[in-house]
Amino acid sequence: MSNPVPRNPRGVPQMPSIEFSRVKEIVGLKLSTDGGFYEASDANKETKALRVRVSATSKVFYMTARWQKGASSATSRALGVFTEEAREERDENGDKVYLTLAEAREKVREWDRLRRGGVDPAARRAAERAERERAVRETAAAAEAARAGVFRAVVEAYLVSPDFRNQRRAEKSEKAIRRELLDPKRNKWVDRQISEIDDEDVVALIVAIRDRKLAYTTGRAKDGAPAVAVNTFDHLRAIFVWAMRPERRKSFGLRFDPIAHLRIKDFGIKRKVRQTVLSPEEIRAYWLAAGKMGYPWGSLFRLLMTTGQRLNEIACASWPEFDLAEKLLVIPPERFKSNATHPIPLSDLAMEIVSDLPRGPAGPFVFSVKQGRTPATAMGAKKKELDALMLVELRKIARERGEPEPENVRHFVLHDLRRVVRSNLSALRVPDVVAELTIGHGKKGLARVYDQHAYLPEMRDALQAWADRLRTIVNPPSGTNVVLMRKAVG
């Protein structure tokens, strides 16, 4: 190339238009010899924003774009230094220092998706860095305070530890811990040395929770308080187990776990084993009531009944998790209780429900009141609405049979639908191992080690058999009130 190179008013060298499409063309670009730099652009239309800036010493990938909405001009941001062979060196943000052409193009695609979604990649990276630094500071501060052995500080250290943060329900558990264990109005020994806390202190706390009426529970107070007491004890037990690890207990002044010998029965509490299973009449009323609720609630409640899965696994489902061609919903590990991928075969009935669902333009969530941006919430209020509609249907059924009309709906929770499905699978003579896997339970005993069959075809047959039975429950073979299962929700 000839030198010197003419420059535009901003000082960027003006060269004849240079493009590259392959690695060897970037390798062939000669280093600048006039102390400045020049640029070459990607000939690939999909990644045309990619540039290589060639200086006297290096070739660096840049992306040129309007990063903020309404920006008057495009600006360039560095992606990484060009390399022919993949290298793993990373900077303090965790970004790769050296990029191959393929890696640079992929990064351009990623940044372009963010940019089009209104997210500035640089701003997001800065926020992530600030969050990492904040977490490091908080962890260090909590660990330093915990060395003094104060219960509050020990709990704070536990809450920022990977052992706790990696739990699937960490956010919900943290709220409960802060409410019941770190509030001095509820826990009188929160600021005492953890080594001074004994079993009598814990028993007094748990019994006080057991006997308390809970204004913030959605159920009955007499049912809610014991349940919160049990959960609080479980959290306490986990905290002491964590604090008793060899690398921690000496700094906390602990010589033994003061609550290791305690059991729930010591607090006068029995763990309730739920056994609610809806009758055929209740199942029919549930289905018809859900059909009157409209999207997203009615569709969500019906899909829960057809699949037997956990509420959050269905309520937080996103479209990329569905493979409609294979009639499959795949729950990723981060959303599944066992931290494993969970495939859910979709019966013909489930596919009818899913095929009628709208797709929101603002995000991937299937059941949403914000056009897919976030999953649907407010389940407590919607469950009450469902109960009210079920009562109407149950009274209709009673009148048809000449029976007394019920005064209310028998209490049940959405999690009980899993028991409905599981019980019906047994009635349909589905083998236990298939029925358990179908509702998301793992294999038991030696089968976990020696039986590596996935049972997906068997699970599909089981859910199809349940769907067929569900149709007969909702559409009774006799009578005039026949209900079409595929009646539009809403």
C-alpha cells in the first residue's frame, strides 16, 4: 500500500474500499507504516458492522453501529484482537482478548441482538462488572463480620455463599430467612454469638412461630403458622450445617451443632402429607372453570392438568423450550427441581392447548400478561377466581343429578393436580417407574445407577392415556351437557 494515507476530517485514514470474507484475507492485510491505521469491513451481509482496524502493530476487530436509540451517528467499539487460531486469554471482565473471525462474527451477532432490543452491550458489561464487584465486597464484608461469630453476621455470610446462592429457590428462601431469623422483633437472639445459641433458644423461636397467626399467608392462619415454623427450622438446620464445616466452625467459635438432635416433633408439629385428589366431578368443574378464565390463566390451568408438572415449570415456560414438531416441552436444568433436563411429551390434548396460545411480540414467555416479556404471576388471586367458577360448575352438576348444591369448593392447591395425574396414571396401570418420571420424579434406589433408559416413549403413551381419560371425564358419555375439550379458552 502507498504511504502516506489520506485521512478524513476525523483523522480516520481514507483507503479504497477494502473488504474481507475469509481469514486469509485478514492475514494478507499489511500493517500500517505511517503511524496511523486503516480499516477493512466484512463482506458478509449478516455481519457487515464488523471491521478490522489495522495499525502498525496489530489487527483489531471493531463493531460499528448506533448504540443508543436516536443516536445521530455510528461509533466503533473494540471486540478483540484478531488471531488465526483460537486462544483462551481473557481480560478482567472475562471477555476473550483474542478472537478468530468466526468468534468475532458471533460476537457481532450477539451485540446486534442486544442493540436491537434496546440494550447497550457496553452498559450491560459495566453493570455486570459492578455487580461482581459488589458481590465480592459484600462477601468479604460478611465473612469478616462472621469471624466475630455473631449469628446475624454468620447468616449474612451464608446468604452470599455459593452453597446458598446456587440453590434453585435461593431468592424465596432468602426472603423467609430475613423475615423470620434476621428481624430482631421476631428473633431475640439474632445479635448474640452463634456459639451461645442452644437448643432451648431454637425451640422457643420455632414454637412462637408455630403459635403465631400469620397475616401474610394466603391460606388459613391455623394452617400457615406451623408450615412457616417447619420451613424456618429447615433453614436454621441448613445454616448450622454450613457453619459447622471444618473450614468455618473454629472462626465462628462453634464446637458442636446445638440443633442436630432436634426433630419437627419436638416442636409439637407434624409434617402434613397432602392427600387431596380431585373427584371426576371436581376435575370436570375445574376444566370448565379454567375454560372461562381466558388467556393466560385458563390455558395455564388446563395445561397443568394435562401434564401433571410443577406450577413454575409450566407457568414460566418459554417458546424456545417447546419443540412442537416433536410434541415436546423440555424444561432446562435451571428450572427443574433436580437440576437436570426434564422432557415432557405433549399429548394430543396438550398440543391443542398449546397451538391455540398467542405469541407475545415483547418476549419469549408463553403465559404472560405483558406480551411475553415476563411470565404470569398473581396465582393466589387467580386460584380464588378459579374456585369461584368451579363452584358454579359443581352446582350445575349437582342440579343435573338432583343432589344438594355444595356451599363451597373443597380446598385444594395447584400442586395437588400432580397427585391427580399420578393417581390416574396408576389407575391406568402405568408402571410406577414411568408414572414417576412422567411427573418429574427421579428414579429410585439402584435404578438411578443401572437403569439409564429415558422412558420417553413410555411417558408419551402414559400422558396420552391420561388425556384420553380426561376427555371422558369432561365429556361424559351420557347427558345433554357435552363439553368440547377444544373449546377456545376465553
